[in-house]
Amino acid sequence: MDVSNLLKVNSLAQELKKHRFAESSEDAFRQAQEAIEPRKQAMPLSESMQVDRPTAALEIRKVELLLEQNKQYVDQQLSLFRSTINQLIGELNSVRSQLGKFSESHPIPKDKQVPLKTEPKVEHPRQGNFKPEDVDIQKMFYFGNK
């Protein structure tokens, strides 16, 4: 037994004991060793070949049947998806054509804008249109004694 197989057996034995598949460490080690390195059975080759051939043929046939059923199911689902997509495309095209007819036949009338009433702007005395003649600088500044 090489080091990598020994490490695998040891880790599997720990897992088996952790999950209570084995009652003792020795039992866990034996189960892990059998799982990693299965022992060759002492059964004669002729008997094992006779037993394996029919079961292998049955298993192959079973797998073929399962694959065929899976293929039929996938084909059925794909055809269902295709028909659904085609139906949605048809509905989308009909909605687009109805929308095109509606926009061409019924132009939307726009409401005329009513001009806003402009209020006469009252000028603020501090921001008015003053001319230099309107304001006497003598009135703005006091040059006399305090």
C-alpha cells in the first residue's frame, strides 16, 4: 500500500467513524480499506464471467432505455419551448401591427398652449432704472459734522 492510498484510507476511516458507520477504529479502517482497495474474490473466473455477462447486458440495456427516455423527454421539452416561443413571436408581431395601425390612423391632437398672462413688473426701488440725475449724491452721503 503506497502513501497516497494510506492517506485516503485513513481519512475515509475517520469520516466513517465520525458519521457512525463504524463502531471502532479498527472496523472503520477495515471498511475504508475495502472501499479504497477492494480485495479480489476467490470466485473462479468461469463462474464470474457467466454471472457478469447477463447482468452486464441487462445493465447496458437498462442504461440505454434510460438514455432513450431522457432523450425523448428533452426533445418533448424543446418542442414545447419552440412552440411557446413561436406563439410569443406571433403575439408580439400582432401587437406591433395593431400599434402601427393605431398610431397611423389616430393622430393625437395636441392641445394649444394658452399664453400666460404677464403681470406688469413692479420695479423695486432699490433695483430700479435710475439715472444719475435721479439720485443726488449729496443726499446719499453726509459730509457734515457728526
